[in-house]
Amino acid sequence: MTVFVLVHSPAVGPATWEPVAQRLRARGHQALVPTLATVADGTPPYWARVVEAVRAGLAGLNPAQPVTLVAHSNAGVFVPVLADGLDREVECCIFADATVPARSGATPVAEQEFLAVLRGLAGPDGRLPPWTDWWGDQDLAALFPDQQTREVVAAEQRRLPLRYFEERVPAPSGWDDRACGFVLFSAGYERAASLARERGWPVRVVRGEHLHQVVDPAGVSTALADLAERPR
């Protein structure tokens, strides 16, 4: 049995991972979806709040039980500090249509080109609109299997501060000495998948859009289980 810790982007919420968690549990695994709902409250560093939130989400788990981290979207930047800061063995790190962090040093939450776009979206209070308001309705419609799922995901969103995206997240040297893998959904993460291949990580392709885990949770759970169960 693998214990999957499914980490959502702070721009959305746990509902983006819950369908996959249900499929993994049905396969005999344990799957936890910590909430990052409040990590952008208060002052930086926000990455430290992410580590605290995930640790809190694992509080009921046997500390001797190793886990497999799975990060989606920009939650990928937090994998090195999570692997280093959970006070338990992280035996595998999987990036699902996610940012691949630096091997050491630090990783920006958002690249400079995208930061310029976000600065144009920020309100007078320094916070951004909910993530689904960043895109046109036609683009959004393709991300969800139905209107109900879209409403559930939208309801969990937080207005993140621009400062969250301006942060650089530490990448402790050696974080990727453990098994790592990548699951590619969308064309927007082809570059990240290529970087994973360059590092020798196995890559699984489950073709869809960026929130494909809510569209095809069975296919995504199969890819995750395949990567987690492969020989070390």
C-alpha cells in the first residue's frame, strides 16, 4: 500500500484532487488531500505555511509510514521543502502537470513573464482575482467535466496576494535523490515534462487539459500508482 499525499495548488482547493483520492483508495492505497486554504494569509514566507499545512494534514498518520508526494500545477515548487520538512520519509515525488523545481538553490513561484501578467490583474489591495477569473469562459469550460464540478472547484478558490507569486522557494540540495516522476496532462507543461525526462525521470502522459484530474480521475490515478509502484 502506498500513502499518497496529493498537494493542490493554493490557487484552487482540495476538490481538484478528491476524485483521484477516491480512486486511489479504491485500489487499496491511502490518499490524503491536505488543505492549503490559509497558506497565503498573513505575511511571507508563504512556502513555510505550505509545509505547516501539509504537516497538519498528516497529523493522524503513523510517523513511521513513508509517503509519496504528488503536486499539481505551481504546487510543484513546494516539493523540495516538503520532502525536507515533513519529518517523515518521502519515498517518491510525482509532479502532475506541475512546475519542476531547481535541483538546488531556489525556484520562483512564477516566472518573470507571467508575473507581468499577474501584476496587471492585481487589485488595489494587492490581491488577485480568483484563478478562474484569469481566463476566458471558453478556456475554462474545457477544464471541467460538468458545471457542478466547475462550481465546486470555483467555490474553494482564494484571492491570493501578488506577493505569493513573487516568492522564491528554497530547493535544498539532494531533494531529488529519491524517486521522482512526472504525469503530463496539457500542452502548457510539455516543457516541464521535457525537463523531467532530461533528469531521467519516468514520464506518463494522460492527455487532457490542466485540471485533467477532475475529468479523468481513473486514468490519472492509474498513472500515479504506476509511477509510485515501479521498482526503486
